[in-house]
Amino acid sequence: MKRREFITLVGGVAAWPLAARAQQPAMPVIGVLSGASPASFTLFEGAFRKGLAEAGFVHGKNFIFEYRWAEGQFERLASLAVDLIGQGPTMIVTHTFPAALAAKGATSTIPVVFVVGEDPIKADLVTSLNRPSANITGVTNFMNVLGAKRLELASKIAPKAEALALLVNDTNPNAETDTADVRAAADALGRRLIVLTASNDAETDVAFLTAVQQKVGALFVNVDPFFVNRRERFAAQAATHRLPTIYPLRNFVVAGGLMSYGASFAEAWRQGGAYAGKILKGAKPSDLPVVQPTKIELVINLKTARALGLTVPASLLALADEVIE
């Protein structure tokens, strides 16, 4: 064989794998649009991937992720959504309520799966839980709707307190409606509600000091990714000020917080992953009813209660799904 023919043959053989790869269909892309940070999403990403794996999808094997993070700067979400859509994702999964709103506003054709704590009808994400909008569905924990119940639990921890406090992130779109709901609950209980706002560390320091100065019986922390990332800091501040504090997620209590009441966000994200898998297999979002929680958990940290000098009522302990000793 002549040298030139040999080189041509070898070159052709080497090119075969490249040609074969070029002819393979593009791998599906799940775009993740988050109003928070990677650290905040890490708490739930494992559960999300588990749901996808149950549907037969593994990152890097038969789909890939494309992430966009707003890092708590919710005003950036609209432009991040447009940028993400420009990458041609197969679908978009949203982390945080503001991200869900941004995704809905940015596309009416690309499938969107949300995992939120809000009432998706009241929040204008869908028009029906059973028959959601054309391209959007997901999972709700009704986490924010449970604010009134958390306030009731807070009043049991501090039965003689005239005032209770609510901490919200005033840059989060959920702040106004959640505050109104909790204020109505406080009025029904005959308790004065002091609303505190914070969107950075300095403001959270001021909020805790203000709660102490106002002599509130207990502080109720609202759902917000910034707060989730500060759960150890919140537990430490509550301990320093000996302030009973109620949280929306179990993660806070594991980090040393006193008590939480709400559905499991880890389970919600597993269900969100399962929905994402169904859509990757061809299901239409409009045919997938919004998933609602089937169990609400009360978690109490007795070690923290003792450190605060609190006696948790036996009736409350009897209701607890988990007691951390």
C-alpha cells in the first residue's frame, strides 16, 4: 500500500468516532433558574436528582443541567430567564417563587416545573391545580399558607406574650401576602404582631435586637432562601438573645433552631424531579396536576428548648412528628 493511501485510510478511521458523535441527537438540557445561590439549592438537589433517577434520568448520561443563579437579587431573574432560554433548554426547573414567576413571564412554550411554598393559584402561577397552565406545573408545599398555624404554635410556646414577631425578606415577592396572612392570624389570636424585615446580615442582626427590645414572646421566620442559608446564624442569634424562634423548615431545627412546622421540601424536590422525568419522556405539563403535600411535620429541638429555659407543653410534644434530643 502506498504511503499516501495509508495516511488517508488511517485518517478516515480516526474520523469515524467524531462523525458518529456528530450524528447523535443532542442530549436534553434541564435549565435550572434559581433566585438563590448554589449553596441553597444544594440542600434539595440530591432529592431532585433522585426523582429524576427514579424516572430513568441521570445527569451526564441522558441529560445535562444548565444553571442560572440570581444570588438573592431577584430583579436579575427576568434577564437570567431570557439568557437561559437562549441556550435552548428542553425544559426549565425553578428554585424559589420569584424564579417561577420569572420563568412563567419569559416563556409560554418551554415546559416549566416549579417547586414553591406558595399557593400557585393565588400566586398566579397556574389557574387550576388539576389542570395547570399550558406549559407550567410543579409542586407546592403550601409552606406560606401555614404561617397562621406556625403563629398558633408560637403562641403555645409563649402563652403569656402580648406580642409576637414575624421576620420577612422585603425583597421577596412573597413578603406582602405572607405578612397579610400572618397579621390576620395574629388578630384572630388577639396578639400584637411586629413585622421585621431583613435582606442582609446587618439587617438580621438589627431584627433580632428589635425583637428583644420589643419584648416579643416568640419570633416567626418566614420562608426565604436567604434565611435558609443563614440557619446556623439564626439559631446562634436566637440562643444569644434567648428568643424562642419558629421556622418553616426542618433544616433550621437540625441546625439548632427551636421548632419548625411544614411539609418536607426534600420530598417536594423528589416529586419535582419525577415530574421533570415525565416531561422528558413526553408528558405535557398541562396533563400533570400540581402536586400538593400529603403530610405536614412538626419538629421540635428539646436541647434548644432547655438551653432557652423553655418547657415545651406536653400537648405540643404529643403532636410532634420528630423530637430532637
